[in-house]
Amino acid sequence: MSKILIRGAKVLGGEQRDVLVDGETIAEVGSGLSAEGAEVIEAEGKVLLPGLVDLHTHLREPGREDSETVLTGTRAAASGGYTAVFAMANTFPVADTAGVVEQVWRLGREHGYCDVQPIGAVTVGLEGRKLAELGAMHESAAGVTVFSDDGKCVDDAVIMRRALEYVKAFGGVVAQHAQEPRLTEGAQMNEGVVSAELGLGGWPAVAEESIIARDVLLAEHVGSRVHICHLSTAGSVEIVRWAKSRGIQVTAEVTPHHLLLTDELVRTYDPVYKVNPPLRTERDVRALREALADGTIDIVATDHAPHPHEDKDCEWAAAAMGMVGLETALSVVQETMVDTGLLDWAGVADRMSARPAQIGQATGHGRPVSAGEPANLTLVDTAYRGQVDPAGFASRSRNTPYQGRELPGRVTHTWLRGKATLVDGKLT
């Protein structure tokens, strides 16, 4: 069992501390620590966080290994400071049975760069007509607790109600992709001034907000838990804020790209900016940042959506929707939330580790950096600034909206239960 002494790190951005890791566990946190035979990591000036947890990742395997695999996706996760990711169900075949979720779970265990918790589909084949094997997936070796048809909305209110009732029995949660399909037929970008000027089909905010309003009311009626994926509008923020004020069991996530980018970028017609839900307005971006700061939005989730080159190197209308995000998420959050004074690093640890772990019931993750806790840790050089170069990504895909953009912060080390997965910015 190896020992690691992380010396002089600012734990959660606070005072400098030494952190001694012994095997899989944090043995001691204090000042002036020493340990015979320990590997010493000089971390003065760097911020030590609990390992990040992503509640919304697309690993594409099985079926679309040309975009990503569990191995490449978890390597990307480790590069970004993540020790656990939740893998969405829209694979081929769909993760709607115990067999498929166990396959993804086992692949994660074999590769070892981070823990992989599969998300099960709500409906068979993501078709929205019949509930999938929710109980069997929960009882499987994968122990699924989060269910989502992400990529598609569970738009049938009766099916959504039944799903909420079913998962309530074992404390699960339904994660909704809020998009009323009839209101977004042919939609290409956010509906507004820019879409009108460009002549592209508009994606109205109400298509998201109407589903969220319906689902928080259903969750209240059933007494169950609902989670809102990639919330993107100011109106959605107000609905979630109202629902929480009533005591409804609703949680919500925001992506890094919705905290930073706006629909003005679509004027370039570069398909790298085509994403679901679409990039919104500056007003929406401000509302999302404020809601993340005040806790109305609970977590940051990447919605890491890798695509091969040919699916993005084409005309806008034909391009796939989505962006990779695991390797840049923490930098974007630093720029939009920390450097603006909206969150401190303890707040980042809460929104990107503790709360997502709680929502997804990821045992051993999102824990405090203190003695006796699992050594799932991330060390960040917050003073670093550099241009994003996707050529250096661990992900199999390169569809990042940040290519050539200068962003702050760099993850230098990641440890999964005391085992280094990233050292000095390089994967082990």
C-alpha cells in the first residue's frame, strides 16, 4: 500500500494543508506532516478538491465506439479531474436492460481511470411508449439509481408519472431531458433575434420550460424525485426556484457551455456550436450563473457529447448536436463562477463533487477532504492560463467549442482511491 504526501495544498481553496494518503484512504490532514517512504507532491499554491463527479456523460459504448469508448471517455474524465461519471443510456443497443448496464459498469471497472455508473433508460429503446426494466437495472450488479431518456424527452405525462412512481420505491431519480418535441420540430438554434436574422428554425425557451413545469408538478403529486438535465433558460430557473420553495424534490444541472457561450456564436455557422439544448442569450447565461451561485441549480454536469469529425465537419443543418466537455469543464467553471466572484472553491467542490454524488448516490465520492475519507482527489493549478488545444485531448473526439480559446486553470493530478490516474497533467 503506497503513501502519498500532498504538501502545502489549499484545501478547497482555503488555508494551506498537508494531506497524507495511505493506500485508498486519507490518513491525515494537517501542517508539517511527514511520512517515511511517502511519495511527496509539492502542491504549494494549488487547490485540492475532492474528485469531481459528472452526472451527465456520454461514453457512446456500446455501439458508437467511433465517437468514444468507456476507456477513452474515462481517460478524458481523469484528465479533467473526475473520479466518477454517470454514463447516459442512449447507446446502441440502448441501456434499457440489466445486461447492457452491467456491460458498461464492468468496462468502467476494467479500465480503472474513474468509476463509471450507468444511467438506465426510462423507456424501452428511448421510444417513450413503455417503461424499461427499471427494477431489474436497479437490482443488477450496476445498481442503477438514475434513469433518463436523455437525447429524447419523456413527453408522455402518463409514462413520466409511472416512472416517478416506480423509482420512488427504491429511492431512484428520473433525469428529464426537457424538450417538448412538437415545439422543436425543425429547430436548429435558440428562438430569438439571432435565429430570425439567420433564418434558422427557432427552438423556443417554452419548449423546455413547459416540460419542467409539468414534471415538477408530477413529482409533487407522486412524492418522488425528478432531476432536470442541462437547464438552459432564465424561465426554467424561475420554475425550479418556485418548485423548491414548495418543497418539491427537484434538482437541476447546468452545463459549462451554457454558463459561458451564447447564441451569438451561431452567426459563424460553425457546427461546433450546435448543441441540445441550444446556446441561449446573454440574459439566460447571467440567470444560470446566478442560479448556480445561489443553489437553485444544484450542480454542473458536462453533457460530454463526443462526435467523430465527419458528424461536425458539414453544413449546419446536417451536423450532429453536442460538445465534448470533460477536459475543459473545471476551467470554464473557474472563468465563469470563481474568477467572477460568484463561487469560491468550496462552492465548486459542492456543485461539481458533493451534490452530484448525492443525487446519483455515488458512494465514496463527493466526500470531504479529511482523515478517514476515500482518497478521491483532484489537484488544480488555478494560476495557469493557456489556450485549449483539442489535439491533446484524451477523448476520442475533438468537437470542442473552446479550440484556441484561453481558459484559466489546469488539473495537474487526479487520484482514484489513492491511485494516481493523472500526474503532472499526464495520464498514468
